[in-house]
Amino acid sequence: PAADLAVTKTAPETVPADGEISYGLHVVNHGPSDATGVKLTDPLPAGTQFVSASEGCSQAGGAVTCELGELKVGDERDFVAVAVQGR
């Protein structure tokens, strides 16, 4: 059986012009199996530029990629990425 990975993305409803957007990514393994070599890739919001991201994450080609490695059943990981609007 394969792992059932779920990803939830949270972001503010509004952002002021030229303001920073801080959004969260939450990953959980619902099982029934462990997952190995897990990598999460998420595109930056349209019209933004990358500012920073949690440790273990990097940015290339307009997307943030986070290396999760192994997620055992029930494991959860949280990441934050920050982008700036309109620069």
C-alpha cells in the first residue's frame, strides 16, 4: 500500500500593494505506509517574487521546493514561504 500524503496551503486573504505574502504549507502522512524521498514543490503566487522560506526549502524557476525526506505514518511537517507582491 502507498502513503496518503495531504498538503494544506494557507495564505492571507488580502495583501497590500508591494506587501509581503507569508503562506504556510502543512504536510501530513495519513498512511498506511511510510513515505521516502518526499519533496514538496509549490509555485509562487502570480505576480510575486521570492523573499525567503523555511530551512530545507529553496526557490528556483518560480517555485518553492521543500525536501521532506522520510515521512512515517502520522508525521507532520510545516513550512513557511514569503514572497513580495509587485516588485
